[in-house]
Amino acid sequence: MKVMYPGTFDPITNGHIDIINRAVKVFDEVIVAVVRTSSKETLFSVDERIELVKKAIGNDVRVSVEPFDGLVVEFAQEKGVRTLLRGLRMISDFEYEFQMALTNRKINNSMETMFLMPREDYSYISSRLVKETFSLGADISHFAPPDIINALKKKLPIKK
Ligand code: ADP
């Protein structure tokens, strides 16, 4: 069975990678769907975000990465996918994710959303936190792999 993992991935973090690594144990194929234009302003362009996801997942043939625009349920249907995957971190994610899952099901009744929980010590990591702490000079090696840290070094000035 195929699953689609949609998100902004600005940039991908160890939390996202943990979810992908868990997903390949449950599903035959994981499509990481990177939203082109997010309601959030992004630091990285969609091409950069895709490139960073590719670097983070390496050569795993079970995982592919694609950009999308518009409704994720429509993109999933185009790709023949009937299951969406999201990561659940804190209780604070729950309300938004619950709303999204029910909205997506209302739009397409055959679309199911499944949730996976990350390793506990990744459960508070967000792309926003990674960018903020990096720009304040923190060591973010627990939060993101070296390729991502290098990409941040090129993009973000460190305020000290
Ligand atoms: P979005 O803008 O769609 O929320 P994100 O890239 O922030 O995109 O997140 C994509 C998905 O990954 C969401 O389901 C989010 O809850 C999940 N996620 C983000 N960070 C983590 C993490 N540290 N652990 C588990 N899931 C995460």
C-alpha cells in the first residue's frame, strides 16, 4: 500500500525523517509531498526543500519526493493513493490534525489519514524551532542531519 506524507518541510528535520523511517516499515511506498506554496512563508524554495528531503532520505527506493499545489486529497488521488500520513508530536498538534483529517475526509470520503508518533526526543522538534535556534547560534545537530545544517549555514545569518 502507498501512503502520502504531505507537508511544508522547511526544512526537513530529524522528526520528519523519523516518521518516514517508521512509515516504510508499515507501507510499501511513501510519497513525500512537498507543498509548493504554503500559507507559511518559507525560508527555502520548493526545489530546495525537495532537494533537502532527497538528501535526507538517501537512496531508499521505497521513498519518493514530489511537489504539489492545491488540495492534497486531489494530488493523492491523482497518484492512486488513498492514505495520508501525518506526524503527531504534542497534544497541541492534535486539534489541527483532527480538523485537517476530517476536512480531507469530507472532501474525499475514501481518503483516510493515519498518524505516527516520532521518537520521544524528536517529539518537540519543528522546522521553525530548528531555524530559530540555528540563527541564534545553537548546536542543532540533534535536530537535523549535516546536509540540512549546511544548507541553513548558507541561508541564515547567525545573530550573536
Ligand atoms: P505542515 O506545514 O503541513 O504542518 P510540516 O513540514 O511542518 O508541514 O509538517 C509535516 C508533518 O510532519 C505534520 O504532520 C507534522 O505534524 C509532522 N511533523 C513535523 N515535525 C515533526 C516531528 N518532530 N515529529 C513528528 N512529526 C512531525
